[in-house]
Amino acid sequence: MKNVKYLFAALVMGVTFTSCGDSFLTQYPEGGVLLAEQYEKLPDNLKGSILGIYSKLYEYGGDHDTFGQRGIDMYGDIASGDMAMAKSNYGWFESYERGYFYAYAPSYLWSYYYDIINLANLGAMAVENNVKEILEAVDSEEEPREEILLQGFYYGQILAIRGWAYAGLLNYFCKPMDQLDGTMDEVKAIPVYTETEVKRGDLGAPLSTIAAVYDRLYEDLSQGIDILAAYEKWISRSSKLEVNADVARVILAYAMLNHGDKETIIADGKNAYQIALEQAKAVIDGGHFPLMKQKELLTTGFSDVKADNWMWAEDVTVETSTALASFFGQVDIHTYSYAAAGDTKGIDSKLYDQIVETGWDARVGWFNAGSESFPYCPNRKFYNPGTKNETDLEKVDREWLCDNVFMRVEAAYLIAAEAAWANGDNTTAVSYIKQLCDERVLDGKSDKYASWIAGLNTTDAVKNAIAYNWRVEMWGEGFGLQTFRRLTKSVTLGTNHLSRSGEEISVLGSDYSRYQCQIPSSETRYNPYLATTQLTKNNKPVN
């Protein structure tokens, strides 16, 4: 058996893919766009696409709130209210604290995901002639020749990451699925671009329905999982920055959770929740990524890619560090940047109080109390362990080498719990909550914890426990907005917010527009299918 290793370069690849405006179509001749026929002539173009895709996850976007995926994670967590800004001396992220996605954020989100989709499409084109042979190896389970081995492993990643990007767009550019003005088959969402549109030279694409986008991402992710699961017998990923089969399974599971709907059959006679549970369970049962243990809760700083429970992450180096403009720069008071200088971001005070009120939850130690210096900041979640006792700006970390987490296995347990609950299986849901929370109990508080578990005996109690654990366990990791949209719906904020202190925020009624990005005007100008179309806030075209 062959174990082929290859090194992903840390720097952005030499060929830069750009586009006209924010439409991100490869066919425009203006502005140094790489045309499809030019791309086909590049040496090692498939690897170039992969390098470009992964560099986007941590690429500095030109402002100190645009630094790839971890910046996007902050947008959602701040907008949902779970991450509270107490001060804003410099202005970064302030509009989301106020509950608004102003024009710049949608443009950045749109370009971020469609740049990734564009690179994925180019990569898919590079293997087009060998897809049949790639898939034959999956079915036969026989190791293919070396060229196909490498191409198949890349191709599986490309499909998975394209599906992930479409899921991300749906999360930000659509209303919550249970708040749509019509069915998923009726409501328009976003344009879908695949290698087919690139090859044809299409100058844009019309809006696809939400159902069609989900069909696209399901096909990409399910096929990507099959390819990666097969090829991982012969080839290993070189770092956690690359997507593997388990990462792709959690991506698909989370997309299906956000899809929701018990009635619609997605594939193989299963609804979205059944698929979500199946995929999350496969990751958990596979045992490749153990849960973080209770003894590690306050010691790792959520800052090291080597953590066993990290599934998908970036090993930040001197070459890839974005310094001041980074997640740790914006959140960690022990790192020289905005948080240490006074722009503190912390847990919502009412959510913190909920942790205290349980009487058993050791995750209370992740955050300062309201009476401490830097109140409610994540003093033991997301910090540099090397400077964990320093807040003097002259002594805090100035290397900015803390690693970025994109996925932890704990998310799989929460997906499994919520999917089971949504399908009416409270017993299975509680079993997954318990597996996670068994590792989150304060020493000497097992009796209080046992009482809490025993109280999860109604559908509402289980739902509340799931929502609580999404908000606490995954705080600061980009799950806040979708938890708000799916589960909590309305939240009264705590007293430590810069501008919404004590307010009730909601995705219900007219307030939903605060939690949905609108398609950027640049896309409606440059995409000819949208240029003459007026879009409503629900993305329904009106002639």
C-alpha cells in the first residue's frame, strides 16, 4: 500500500485568479481574469486550484475584519448576540454588533465563497478527462495508477469544498428555512456555477431555487465523501488544512441540519435530519477524533492544530499569519491587537449567567466573570498559552502564531443530537448531549449534573439543552447565527453589549432582514440574468 505525501505551500499560489466586480465569472476578459482555455494550458493546474482554495480560508482581505473564515465566523457570532462587543475604539465588526449587515459584508462574503467555487470549478475541469477512471477506483476498491491516485484525492476535496461553499452562501443569503415565503422549490436563492458553465463560457447564471442549490451541494458532498473515503486507503492528507472524508461528512451533516424539513426526501428514502444523523454518527463511530477531555478545557487555549479533537484547521506560520487582522488579534486579550487594546469581545452576559446557573458546567472557566478585568472575555478559550497571564501591551504575544480551528468533532455530537431531536427521537438526542457534557462537569458537581440530565425528559427541555450547548460549546466558532435562526429565534441580550444591551432580538417578522445578507449590487449589475431583475428581500425576482 502506497502512502503518497505532498506539501501544500503556505503562500498564495503564483497565479492569482481575479474577476470583474463581484460576479466572479471566469469568462470576463477585463482585469486580468484567467480564461478557461488559458487555465487548461497551465502546468499542474489542479494543484494550483487546490492551493488557491485553501489559501482563501486564511487570506487577508484588505481590512482588519476580513481575514478569511475566522473573520466570517465572527460576523455571525456577533450578529446573533452570543459574542458581545463591549467597546469599539477602532470600529471593526461594530455594524454586526449593532445588528446590521451593511453593504461591505455581503460583498465580502459573496466574493469569498464564489472565489472558492470558481477555483473548485477550474480544478474540476482539470480532471474532467479522468473522472471515469477516478470513480472506477472507488467502485473496484483497486488502487489506481499514481496520476489518478493524486487526481482522485484532489477531486474529492474539490467537490467537498464546493459543496461547503454553497452551504455557506445559503446560510447567509437566505431567510431561515422555516421563514420562507413559499417552498424551497419556489423561492430563488443564488446562482449556481459549476465547471459546465465555465466551459460553455456563460456570462452569468440565473438564481437557482433553494432546493436546487441543496441538490447541488448534496451531490458534490456525497460524491466527495465517497471518493475521499476510498482514496484515503492509499493516500493521506498532509495537514489538517485539507478536507478529508470525515470533514466532508460533518459539512454535509450540518448542511442538512440547516436544510431541515422532515417531510422532504433528499436521497435513499431519507429526510435531511436522517442524513445529518447518519453522517455525524459515522464520524463519531469512526473514532478518529476524540472529544476534548475535561482536564484540557482550560489549558489548550484552542490555539494548537495538534489538538486531537480538531478535524479541520490551519497551522498558522510566520508566512501565513495575518497579525493584527486575525481572530486571536480580535478576541484574545493576551495577544497584541484590538482586544488587548480595548475592543473586547466576550460572551453575552445572560448566556454566561446560564452557564453559572447550571452549577455543574466547567465551561464557565472559559470566560471572565462580570466583576473581573476584561469582563466576560474568553480568558481561557482562545488565548495564547505562552502569555496567558499577561495583559500588559508590552508583554502580550506579538507573534500571532495561534492556529485557526475550522471544525471540531464536538460539532458532530451536537449535529447528531439536534437531528435526532428534530426527528422526534429524544432518547438518542440526550445520549449525544450526555456524551459531550460528561466531559464538561466541574469537579465535585456530578450530583447537579445528574439532576440536569434527568431533567431532559420533555421535547422542549431537550431542545433547550441542544441550543444551550451549541451556544456555549461552540462559542466563537461560527455557529451562533445558524443556531439563532434554527433554534432560539428570539433572544434577550445581556447588559455587556455596545449598542443592543438588554434588547430582544429576533429572526421572526420584519427583523429577519438583520440576519440575512442581500445579493450585492455588483452581482446584479454584472450578471446579465440579474441586471434587469429587481430582487425582493426574499430573493424572489420581480419583473
